[in-house]
Amino acid sequence: MPEPTAPRDVPPSLVEARDVRVSLQGTEILHGVSLSAAHGEVVALMGGNGSGKSTFVRTLVGAIPASAGAIELFGAPATAQARARLGYVPQRLTASGGVAATALEVVMSGLLGSRGDSAGVAGRIRGLVPPRDRKERALKALESVGIPDLATRDCARMSGGQQQRVLIARALVRDPELLFLDEPMAGVDLESQVQFAHTIGHLKEHGVGVVIVLHEIGPLARLIDRAVVLEQGCVTYDGPPPKDLGVHALPGHDHEHPHEDPPPPDGGALGLEGP
């Protein structure tokens, strides 16, 4: 008999969440949710309104604490240092607070904390000092999402699609190994959707793992490797994306689409804070 071959070295999943539970204001929102994503894998997280999609993503990026279960990033328990290696795109641009900020400034803000990966006070202080090449890296990120010409434009004067592309560029400026996006195509124009699909395809080719909350798979159909469907805080499906799977076909979907889960304890979206 031939000798058994040694198993191939399989890289760990970029994210591995097992039986994650989350309670907000005394009510359990997630009831043992599991999800994984590997290098170059695009996972669509879908479900009806209030199913827990956004709450789950916020938990994975560390914005909301899990009450039970385990979350691993890059093959080890999730830590602040590990989360510095991921990118996060929230639903909408919310942190301007009446203060003007250009697209370039918003994208450069994504580099704050990127050098504070080591533990201790020194590491945190380094994270508050942006790298010297911040402008060049920010311009490159804006170019990757197709809006280098908007670098000096006030974000408050941009369309929803343009603002969303700025947020994606802010996440990409770190060159993340893992990217989380919370409904990036909700309410944006067709041009932005096409450019977004191009960007995701480029990231996929370069081995970046992507977990994306979607209302409809739409133009991303050819890029999605797996769909994970949530209903009332539980996983009801995890497998290849069924043809034409959209949230309209899922149980409990409301066609007027507020796309909100219950808010985190601090009462709001992350805006421009977080990973």
C-alpha cells in the first residue's frame, strides 16, 4: 500500500465565529451564530430587517461585546492588535457632526491606529501619529474606488454613493487582510455599484477575505462564494448562494427597507470610529 501523504498546510480562516450570542438591553439578539471566511472568499450575510446582520458584524469588529461564543481572527482569539489588520465599512457616513471634512481627510483618518499594533502605552501613542506617507496612501485608496478627483471635496456635499466609496477607501487605506462591509450598496447609484463590484473582485484576486451584509446580491453575484442567512438572530442557511437570492425572498422581509438591527448599547452607528 502507498504511504499516506502528509496533509497540506491549510491557512487558518481569516475569521471564525462559533456560537456567538449577543444581548442588548437585556434581550438576546443573536442566538449562537457561526460564520467563517477564508483568504479570497467573499461571504454574503443576508436576512430580513431586524434579523441581526449588522449587530453580528459590529460584534465581529469589536464594537459590541459578545455574551457567549468564540471569535477568532487570523487563527487566534480576537484582540485589538488582530482587529488592526481588518477593515470595516459602516452603513453610512455619520461622523461629520457639522464639521467639514474632505474625502482625503476622511480616508487618512483610517490610518490612525494602524501603527499601534504593539501592546502597551508606546504602541497606543504610535497609533495616534499618522504615517508620513498618509497622503499618498489615501490618494491611492481613493483611486482604487474610482474617485481620485473628489479628494478635496467636502464629504457633506457628496451623493450617497460617493460617500460610500469614501468609506470603502478609508477601510482599504490600511491594506486590510479581512474586510467587513455593512450594506455598502443600499441606496447608491448604479455607477457606484459597478465600481464597488470591480473593487471587491480586485480584493478577492489578491486574497483578501470579505464579509458583506447585503440587501440583494445583484451585481456581486459572480463574486459571492457563500451566503449565510440570518432570521431572528439564528443562521437558517449557510452554503452556495442560491440563484437570484435576494432579501425580498427571505421570511419576514419588509419591502420598505430601513436596514437596521437593534442599536448597540451606546445607541448608534460607529460612523468613522472603529477599525
